[in-house]
Amino acid sequence: MSETIPHIPGQRKVPLRTKVTWGFGGLADNFMFNTLTALGTLVYVQHFGLSPALAGLALALPRLIDAFTDPWIGNLSDNLKSKYGRRRPLMFFGVIACALLLPLLWTPIGVETAQNPWFSNIPFFYIVTVGSLLAVAYTLFVVPYTALGFELTPDYDERTRVIVWRMYIGLIGSVSAGWLFRLAAADTFPNLGNGAFWVSVGVALVVLVSGLIPTFGCKEDLKIEEQEPIRLGEAIKYTMTNKPFVILFIAYVTIIVALFSAQSIAPLLMLHYVFNGSEKAIGDFTGWFTTLAVALSYGSMFFIGFLSTRFNKRIAMMIGLGFVLLGTMLNYIAIDPRWPWALYVVGAVTFIGMQGCWLMIDSMVADVCDDDELKTGRRREGMFSSVKGFALKAAQGITFGLGGYMATAAGYDPQVVDSVGLDEATAVKMKALLVGFQSLGLLLAILMMWFYPISRQRAEETQRLLEAKATKSDEVI
């Protein structure tokens, strides 16, 4: 291993302009990731006529397929050598491809076969194909983009202050994504599918602009390219034998599987049980609920961020997860057509903790990169970012399919629901499966975080050792 590579590129204090410029990529990231989530299940089931289980599978497979490209792209980003840097060329091609592919999600061919079994269902194969291409393009942007942010500073607390700008700006995309279905269902469009297409055209333009801002506006430390390339298998081995990262990885996967299991079952439960089949009503609710979520997410980042500086990131993470768990458990009472307002109250409890948890995870991965460099002598932000991306996509793929299966297992039949509505017994089963599964997952994640070993003291000691190692290396040169 080379010991002459300058460790931990970046500055202790990052200029505000750099933070904001890098943060704009969070807006592109949110729209790339959330557009399909916001529209997918309802558009494919309600408009194109796929069953919930098949729609869930069509949404799951691209995530699972693309999850296995993440480590390859992460390693490519760590080893790429160009005059523009390791990260930015990949970001450029990724954001262009995403902008082109987003509207194509809503133009499936062979819609007359939507009720067929999967092997003769043309829309199913179309969605899987376009969705897979979009997922790979998303990875091509988000993995090097995330790694670029990790490299901006070596400071334990400044990392949190940098990463939070991705969320400050990206949350604008989250609140907008919450209104996408309402816009697609507007009377302006002849049908829901046409609405989803034109709404996605607008989203694609936002993705293009916001994704190119950090691509051209941030600079890289080209000296890091001097480190020798590492093969993919070896890179994965180093990554998955890093104990702090493995603990964080398992906790992250558990959280994603728990929370995202709602993506395929919750929209159906809300639409047909809480809002009695009204697309306009659920569109309004989703928009206002997401707006509340974003407003409280800013508070969550300040609150959990304060706890991380007052104590450490592990404690802050566990407290945040505690709020999410409490809100999730209360959903069993709140999901009821008699008091839809309760969903806002319970959601507020969840949102106080949730966004701060995402902030802590990203900041902790940056600390893991230092721990890894101390052991391997390499800067491998791309690989750690990509394995985190692998966890996200694999877990989301599992939960798209799992959520659709839970709805079917509880007795949800789209043909019956369309003719007579969703009966109380089936709705209660769906609700119990959803809340029980999410609560169990969150409890397991809190338990895993108890064993996370990188404290403030350990991170600062790692910094000291790396700086001493770099100083010694410079003296030798």
C-alpha cells in the first residue's frame, strides 16, 4: 500500500459557497429517487391495471439488479484517473441519463396485457427494463456525488455541517415529490398516466440543472488519483471486514426494510380505507403530509445535529430512531377513516427523529472512511458510498416486493376493491402487518447501533494518527 498519498483531502472549515454548491446535488438525488416512489404503485395499479404484487415486483427488480452495480461504480469512481477528477465525469453522465429516462417510466407498451401473468405481461417487462436503466444512471450520479461530499473535510463535526446542506436543499425535492401524484391526477391531464409523464418531464429539467451544479461547481483534489488502483474483489473484502461499517450497514438495511415496506401497501391502505377511494383526497393528504414532513425535517436535523455535537453521533442516532419507533407504533391508531387528522400528529413524532437519522448515517460513513484509511492506507469514499447505495437499493427492492406481497397476503384484491371497496377486516390486517413489521425492524436497528464503536474520542484519535502518518511520509519524501 502506498503511504505517500495525502490523507483526508479537504479543509477543516468548508466555505459556505462550497457547501451550497455541493448541496444542490441533493435536490437532483431526491427527485431521481423519489419520483418513482411517489407515483409508481398508484399509477401502475390504478391506471395501467397491474396487480399490487406484480407492480411491487416490477418496482423491486430494478433496485435489486442495480444494487449489484453499485460496488463496481464505487470502485470505478475511486480508481478513475482524468483531468476532471475521479467523481465529476461519472456524475455528468449519470445526471444526463436520469433526465432522459424519467418520463419514459410512464409510457409502457402492450397495456392490454397488464392483467396477464408476469411471463406474458408486456408492461411488467417494460417497467423492469426502463426502471433498471434509470437505477443504474442514478447510481452513476449519486455514488461519486456522495463520495465527493465525504472528501470535503476531515473534521468530525464539520462533516455533519457539510452533509446537512445536501439535505437542506434536497428536502425541497422531497416536499415537491409529495405533490407529484396530486399534480399527475389533476383534471388538466386526460388521465393519470399522461399526467405522470408530463409531471416527470418537469422533474427531469430540475434534475438536470441541480445535478450539473455540483458537477461543474465543485473541485477535487487530483493528488488522490496518485494512489494505486485496487481490484473490485479486494475493495469489497476490505469494506465488508471493517467492523464499524458492517454494524452501520446492518442497521441501515434494517431501517430501510422496515420503513420502506410501506411503499407498496400504505398507498393502497390510505386510498381505499382512510380516504374511501378518492384520488384527489389522497393526493391532497400526501402533499400536505410531505410538506409537514419537510418542515419538521429541518427541525430534526438541528435537533439530532445538536445531540451529535453535545454527545456523539451514535447517541444522537439512537434517540432519533426512538422518535421514529414511537410514531410508527402510534400509526396503528392513527390509520383510521374516523380521524385522518391523527396521521399528521403521529407523523410529526416520526419526523422529529427521521431526517436527523439519515444525516447521522452519512456523517458516520465519512468517519468510517478515516478508520479504513488507517488500516488500508487508501481513500475509498466511493466504495463505502456505493456499498451504502447497495444496501439502500437492495433493501428497497425487497420492500417494494414485500409490501405488495403483504397487501395480497392480507386479502387485498384490486378487482374486489374497485367494485365494493376495501372491507374493514382486510384493512385491519394490512395495518397490523405494516405497523408490526416496521416496529420490529426499528427495534433491531436501535439494538445494532448500541454496538457501533466509533465515538468522538476514537474518531479524533484516528485523525491524529493519520496526520502523524502523513507528516512522517512527507518528511521521507
